[in-house]
Amino acid sequence: MGCFSFMCQGCGKPINSSSFRGERCILFLLKDGQVIESMQGEYDSYGRVFDEEPKSINWNMEWSDVCDLMFNKDNSNGIAALHEDCFDGTVPTKRSEDDPDQGWGKFKLPSTPFKKG
């Protein structure tokens, strides 16, 4: 499976990950413009975040259904992503743009140990 990567809806910069550690973010899973699930933590490169172990957290929805939402023609379906520091409390209603560098741009890993979202 390839990486899934997103541009932050707050600052417009990519949400990066090394696939072992990543930038802190909040992900919102959208269906018809409504949040049906969310998760918060370090981005894992695959449309999810790590928990404190670090182990990727899975969506409650089947992964194939998440992918169907991400690749739907309607941009009110899919994953909306924001860096934690960019989230101002406004819940997104549109999915995030894809990062053309697949989240592998230059970034500084969080200096703090893993923490729960």
C-alpha cells in the first residue's frame, strides 16, 4: 500500500511523516460533509495516526470504505487533515488536498514522546 498524504487545511503545508514518527495532526473522516470519525496524534503516512506505543490507530469503518470515501468524486467525502496547532475549532466539511510530495517533505519530528490525542 502506498502513502496517503494531505495538505493541512489551516496553513496549507503538508502533514509529514517518516512512517515511524510524524507531525501532530487531527484527522476527520467525512461523509457528505459531516464528520463521522476523528483521530488525533502523530501522522503515520497511511491516513491514520499513531498511538503512544507507537502503533497505528485504525478507523472504526472498514479500510476499503475509508478508501472509497477518499477517492470519491465528491470532495465532501474523505479525510480532512489539520496540524494540531492549526486547528481553531472549526470542523471541516471538505476533504484535504493531496500532498504531491506524499508527506515526505522536510520536517522536524516532535521532540516530545508520544502522547494520547
